[in-house]
Amino acid sequence: MMEFKITTEYIELIKLLKVLGIAETGGHAKAIVDDGEVKYNGVVDYRKRLKVRPGDKIEVDGETINVV
């Protein structure tokens, strides 16, 4: 489990995946989301521009990211 701290109101899901190094490029991040590999607060979510906010939990590739 890891924590990711944001200093703004939210971060888009694909940007979060890129910043954390889970995706190498924006296209790779979109593919990960399209393939249903990302869970948002426990539910598979296909929205690439999803606004991830503090308190949300993202699960991808066996890793859990808590956004604070």
C-alpha cells in the first residue's frame, strides 16, 4: 500500500497513473483503464478523466494507492 498526497482539489486518474510510474505514457494509462485493470474505491472504473480526490483508494496491478 502506498500513499499519494495531492495539493490540489483532485488529480485525473490517467495523470495519477503516469505520476506514480504505473503507466509509461498517457496512451498506456488509457489502455490500463480501458482494460478494466483499475478499481476506484473497490469498483472497476473505466473513466479516464475520473477526478481522484483525497480519501479515494485506487487499486491497480496488485497495488493499493490511498490518496491523501
